[in-house]
Amino acid sequence: MSPTEATSQTENHPQGESQLHPQLPANPDRPSDDRLPLLKRPEKLEERLTEIPPEPGCYFMRDRDDNILYIGKSKKLRSRVRSYFREGRQLAPKIEMMVRLVCEIEFIVTDTESESLALEASLIKRHQPPYNTLLKDDKKYPYLCITWSEDYPRIFITRKRRKSGAARDRYYGPYVDTGLLRSTLFYVKRIFPLRQKRKPVHKDRPCLNYDMGRCPGVCQELITPEEYHKTMRKVAMIFQGRTTELSEALTEQMMAAAERENFELAAELRDSIKGLEKMGADQKVAMADGSVSRDAIALAADNEHACIQLFQVRAGRLVGRLGFIADAQSNSPGAILQRVLEEHYSHVDPVEIPPEILVQHELPETELLEAGLKERRKRKVTIFQPQRQTKAGLVEMVERNAEFELARVQQAAARNMQAVDDLAAILDLPEQPRRIEGYDISHIQGSNAVASQVVFIDGMAAKQHYRRYKIRNPDIKVGHSDDFASMQEVIRRRFRRHAAAKAAGAELKTSESRASSMLNPGDLADWPDLVMIDGGKGQLSAVVEVLQELNLLEDLNICSLAKREEEIFLPGEKVSLPTDKDQPGVQLLRRLRDEAHRFAVSFHRQQRSEQQVRSRLDDIPGLGHARQKELLAHFRSVEFIRIATVEQLTEVSGIGLKRAQQIYNYFHPTANEGN
């Protein structure tokens, strides 16, 4: 997409879907000289900068392969983009590295600044540019999820916010206080009758939760989806910090029910109100100035980490404390706070946006964020840095909490680095093993054999680099397993690219820009400093054989960790290293081994489950793979397909009445005999 095309598209469809989700196609026919960074082509750089108009909008930075490196927004595109390339510029190290990779700049003009804010958020969600990654997804803080995409939504706590989930599902958080979150959910499930089980316990009757009044009989559809959604909307108000508003609404309903002499309903509403009051008394902290709702945000940072805390005050009560962790080198404190606020409020309902936001540092684009939030909330939103009295005291309290969280992060990082140092001493390595990879095999007597590759960087799990393998060896099948051959296959597949590069003259250990492996997963930047094999001398010898074949044994540091005595073996050594299983370096290898085992077993179970599902649906005459996928996408499991009626089966795309009857007859042969 050229800049001109992008601009015209936006002007023709200012509010359309094409503006929010442009495809931004790559250009494989770009001339070779256009693949050089713009910093090395000053004339082309100046031409591009001149083409960019001084209008509000979004800009895209692309690398030599047309991958999007960064998506940004500005009320004056030309000034913002030019600031990246100005002489004497002072940029964060991460952004400085990104600028050196930029080979093309594109833009989309919007009508207003608030449109550019919404467009940027939408594009970042869609394309996930690597240099837009500010908040670290380390699963430290949990979320609460409500699956609005289902007829009968579930509510549960999760540490993984799915990027590719149902668009209607809502995530609240991340919550710093896990205990408080679990306690709140416990109270909620006592106050409101909610769905308790993901799958029905019984085929033709509700479970005990229905008799106890804790579930409205979702499994047997004793409540309509519309009525159940009304209940869930009340629950959502609690996690939106609107408990007082909910209590007032329930009080009005109770009084109306009493006037109609519907005393049973009035009693239920009275009990719900009392439950909300108890929950508020036990869990909420009263603040001064009890009539105002506001958010307060602050951070504490060192050279690497920035811990951000966001306090949610509603009607004078502290109802939520959210936590975020960011890269401290990514930007200035004010810019980090602005990005956190933009990302946080892009995921919440407009009713959750408060009229007032207190910030620790001045934001670089306060007016832009205020305009965007005002457009979403339909009411004025004020963002400012308080200097004295109650509001400044609230920000100081948030900052103190951020400092405590930073101290915990620093202690964890120090323990990890101590373990890395100890491991380097144990294995007699010349330097710290920054990137460590662990491998494991999982199967049941040869069936569904898989392998895992997990990666620790600086002693911490780096899940974005994990990889799973399906074993392809035809000799490994049900009744015949060979862990040695499986491990050899995995190592061969993992390092054959590096073997080819070495044969072509590349230097593996000093491969350029190793730190950029997240950006270029296909280059040589993912070379590990240490490889650990789960097993003893046998598994290690099998891997050594493959590395000799690839001519990589001399370049790679490798060891194995046996399960029984936690013994560490090195290539060519007949006895294990003299270690204490409780020393930090050995514990680090044990964590790596356990993580590799967990990841392999979970993948094996997934493959086995999918095979069982396929085997059951494959037995239905005339039901092809495409229709199987449609059924599973609609019903989520074979069990729900089994209990579905013929009418419900026909709701699936591509399933007619005749096919639905065949599926129903397969799962209900006795009913078929009766017909």
C-alpha cells in the first residue's frame, strides 16, 4: 500500500472497517536497493519525510522484508516521523535499534486525533508489531474473564489473555491481589446463581448446584440465554467497580417487587443486596472525598524494569488495584504511563472510564488521550498531574505500591542471575548462558509422540520462543517407542538451518544482532548458549551423534539432566558432575527440565484428545473433515454434539436436516431403533 493509496482509502471510508483493519500487504517485488535502511539512503529518507502530511493519523515502519516493525500515531504525522531521524536525536535504545532497521515508511491520515488513537489501537491488536510491545506478558497477574460469546457465559480466573479469542469475551484486570480477586469471585457466586460447570454433569437432569440455588439450570436450559445475560451483566458491574450503582438498582427492583406483592423475588433481591454490602465491607478500602470516581497511576523503575500500578477509586472506595510490567528502556516515564493507559482503556467498556485520571508524570500527549477517552465515554475526561492535598497523596500511595512491586521483581531477577552464574561455574562455561534451551519427549507406548523445546533467557521462561514438534519417524508408532531416535530427529530439525549456515561460512556464536531474534525468527539469532536434554547418558549420546553429523558439536554447549538423582552429564564424560541438587545452578536446570516436561505432556494430551475426537466423528457416515470442524467450532466438544437435538444440529453451517438426523442417530442408536 502506497502512502497515497492509504490516504485515499481513509478519506473515502472515514468510519468504515477498511480504515480499522487495512491489510498492509508486503511487496515482494521491491528493488534490492529499497531493502537498505533509510538511514543509508538520505535522499530517499528526505523524500519520504516530505511526502508525509502534517495531519493527524497513523504511521508504519517496515523492515527490508516488509514486516511491520512499529505502528504509531500523532496529531502531526510529519513532525512525529521526522523526529525519529533528526540529527542529535535522543531515543530509547530499543527505538534506536528499530530506526536502524526501517526501510520504508507508510501512513494513514485520519480526520481527527481521536480517530488516530482508535485506529492505532486496532492496528496494533491486528498486526502485533514487535516494537509496540511495551507491556510484558509474563503471566504474573491474573485476569477475570467473562465469555460473552457463549449463550450461557462462563466466569473464571486466568493468567492468559488470549489475543485470538472471541471478540465479545471480556477480560478484567490484570489484578495485583490474587487473593482478593478469588475472594470476590467466591462472594459473587454466592450472591448470584451462575453457571458452575463447563460441561453438563448429567445428561437429562441438572446437578446438585441447581438444587442448592447456585446455578439456574444452564445445562438443561431451564433459564433462557437472555435472562442469564441479565444476571451476568449485574456480575460484570462488580468487576467494573460499579457495586454501589448495582446495589441502588437492586434496591429499586426490590421495592417494586414488594409493591407488586412479589415477596419471593423481593427476598431474593434483599439477600443479594446484603451480600454486596458484606463484600464491600470486607474487601473495599474507604478513601477521602467519597463522592468522586477516579483512576490514579504511577510507576517505579530501574534500568531494566518498570512496575506500574493503577488504582481504581469508585464513589470514594478503592475497588481495584491493577498491575503492569514494562520495559524501562522503551521510553520516558510519562510515555510509558501514556501507553499503559491507552492499552488499558482500549479493552474496557466506556462505562468503566472514570471522569478523572491522576498521573505521576506529565503525559506527552495528554490532550490526544483525553479526546479519545471523551469520544468513547461520551463525557469529559480530565487527565492531570496533581501537586498537593488529597489527590497528590493518592498518587504517592500508588507510587509506594509500585516501588514495593519493583523490589520484588529485582529480588527475583537477582536470584535468577545468581542461578545463571552458578550454572556457568558448574559447567565451566566461559560466560553466562543467557539463552538456555531444554528438550523433552512425550508419548504413551509410542502413540502421539511429540517433543518440546522451551527457552529460558536470563533464568526466566521466554514463552514466545517455545516450540513444539510432532515426531515424524514412521518407525515410532503405537507399541514401538524410541526416545533416542525421537530426540535425534528433534535436534536435527532444530539445528539443520545453523548447520547449513556454518557450511556456508557463517560464524554462529557471533551472529549479528542476536538480541533481535524476536524480530527475525528465521535468521541465526536464536543460537542457544546452552542446550539441556532431559535424560541420562543414553539420550545425551544420541544427541551428540546428531551434532557430530551436523558438524556443530564443537560450537554448542550441551548437557543432560537425569531424573532420579538430578545428575548432570556432559558429552564424553562417563560420570556425572559433582554437584549438590540444592545449589542454584542445578535448581535452574531442574526448573528448565520440569517446564520442558510440562510443555511436552500438555502437547501430547492435546494431540491424543484431538485424535480421540476425530476417531469418534470419523465413524459417522458421510461426515467429512470440514463438517467436523464446523460442528466442533459450534459446540466446542463432542459431548455437546452428543447431547444436541436434531434442531440444534441443523443450526451448524452446512448441516442439513438429513445430515443432522444421521449424527443424532449415531449418538442415540436406541432412539433410532424406536423409529
